[in-house]
Amino acid sequence: MLEGIQWTTVCVSLASGLAEASGPVVLWHMQARKERASVRASLLAEVSALLEMVERRHYLQNLRLMDKHLADLPQAQLESLDEKEFSFALPNGENYNRVYQANLSRLGALSSAEAAQIVRFYQLADSVRADLTKGGILANGSTNHEDWGETAEILAVAIGVGEELTRPSASAWQRLKTRRKK
């Protein structure tokens, strides 16, 4: 039954069929890898820019200074202060995270750990923004040092997450050297 079969023809047909079928899969894989790299680079660039802005404007230091200043005041003096004079308001920054908003549906292209950290960073940043924009506790004014301290600590955690995300990864050679030392 198999005696008259041209095996060369069969193999060539199978090989060309497999090549034709695998072409779209390879193209899809390459496109997915490019999209992952693009989404990652865009999000990390936005995180990096936000970190730079926070550092240049000394937001964390100012929050901590006000926390310390208010904590050091006696209760009688605190009660005589006008809360509105102790405010820290930023312009309404609803669009501070345009790249993140535009790429929410693409977070699945990232590793689960990286996507979780990016979401965590932006949730912390949103919490700080809520405190510092119109209607927020510090934007309205507060003489309670704990309000200032909590916002400062949330911002500090966000900065830590952002720095971890944007830290350059070690090269394969550096990782190998680190493993050998252990």
C-alpha cells in the first residue's frame, strides 16, 4: 500500500504546509513582543517623568517638613491656627497619567509582577493626588500633622515602587557574576 508513494513529494508538501501555517504565528509573536516592549517603555517613561517632577518640586520633603512642624507645635497653638493657611494644593492633574490610561487594556502584555507594580504605583499616586487637589484634605488645609505624614508616607511608597520599576535591569553578565559570588 505504501510502495508507490513518492516520499520526497510528501515531505516537501508537509514542509511547505507547515511553513505556510507557522508564518502568521511567527508574525503574531513578533508583533506581541514589539507591543510588550512599546507598552513597557511608554509606561516606564511616564513613571520616570513623574518621579523627576516630584523630586524637582520637593513634594516629599515639603510634606515631611510640614508634618514635623505641626507635630512640634503645642496643642493650644494648633487650635489657634487657621487650617486654610496650612494647605498644599496642586493644579487639578487629572491628566497626569495619560499613558497609563491609554494602556490599561494592554497591561496584560507585561509580566504579571511588573503590571501589578505599575498598577500599585498609579493607585498610590492617585491617592496622593486626591489629597493635594481641589477637595482633598491637604488642598483644603489641615493643621493635623498626621494628615501630612500619611500623605508623605504614601508618596514615599509610590516613589519607592517607581524607582524599582525604572531601575535599569542588570545584564546577563552582571547577573551571572552576582550568582557566582553567592
